[in-house]
Amino acid sequence: MKKRLVILGPPGAGKDTQGKMLGKALNIPVISSGDLVRKEINEKTDFGLRFKELTESGNLVPDDFMNDFFAHALSNYNLKDGYILNGFPRTINQAEFLDRYLKERDAIIDLVLFLDVDFDTLVKRLSGRRICKNCGSVYNIYFSPPKVDNICDICGSELIQREDDKVDAVKNRIEVYLKSTKPLLDFYEKKGILKSCDANNSPEKVNKDLIEVVNDCN
Ligand SMILES: [Zn+2]
């Protein structure tokens, strides 16, 4: 049977990479909230315009709006035949909405995968990022450094660190995520569908482990 999955994990845990790899391996669609929102914004739909307005004003996007948006976006999928949700739900309110929505479509979640990575590793993955200001190539000073410090291998230009990737900003982003996601983890734990997965290893190893976890669940 095709699996119905949710991927959770802090920034730097590899949700996008693992979502894509898993979707390919299991032949199920990956439904990424980031991609969906970007698409709506690019196409200037009513949802897109409203979303842009909300985020640019620095407000939190209300649950009701997100729930309407996802009901609209998810209606394009045959959810019964499997899915991987990435980036949604973010709050208990959204999770409860999603439960009702999926139940009505006979497509309830089989498993919630939490990508668990050590705090220090997350910080290195994010704060180690350097980007070529000329060609946009991405490096990581800990895991995939350029041949010469601070110089792009491809075009020889200088590498820069985005403000968002500075250590303090990164630590803050991770802490905010972990704190705000704790209730969601408890919510799925109580339902007995939460599976915490060690995601400290290479993407290939993590993917192999995730496939095993998913195949073991009935
Ligand atoms: Zn370059």
C-alpha cells in the first residue's frame, strides 16, 4: 500500500532533500508547503497576494488562512494514494484541521517522521554555508569547503555568508522551531504515529534508514 507520511524536523535537518529522495523511492508525491506558497505568489493568485501581504508586514500567518490554503492546494491530489507532507502542519490547530480533512478523504496519516539531528550539527550545517556572490554556488566550510578559503572553485569570486546563516541567527531559528514544534510532536506521539529518526548521517544513509522505517510500518 502507498504510504501517507508527514516529515518534521528543524532547519538544517534535511527535510527537503529527504522528502524528495523518499518520494522518488516510494513513488509518492511530495507536497511541500514552501513550494506551494512560492507557486501561488509567483502566479499572483488571491492566496499568493494575501500570503505576501501577511509575511511582508511581519505578521504570523493565521491558522485559518493556512488551513484554507492547504484545503485548496491539497484538493489537487489523490491523497488516498500516498503523499509526503513537508512544511505543514506547523501548529496543533493546523494538525487538527488536517486530521479532519484527511479523514473525510479516507487518507489519514500513516507515519510522522521526525528528522532528529544534534544541535551542534544543525548549527554547523547552517552557519557553515557560504555562497558565491557571483555565480551562486553553495559551499559549507565544514562539510564541503572550497579548495581555497573563501574563494569560489568555479569562478574565483569571493564567498559570502548570508545574515540568516550567522551563528546567532541560526541558533535562534533552530531554538524557535524546536520550541514551537514540541506540542506537535506530543500530539502525534499520543496518536502513536510519531517516529523519531536519526538524521545525523549522510543524506544517502538517512534515506536508507527512513525507507526501512516506512516499510516496517503497517
Ligand atoms: Zn562562483
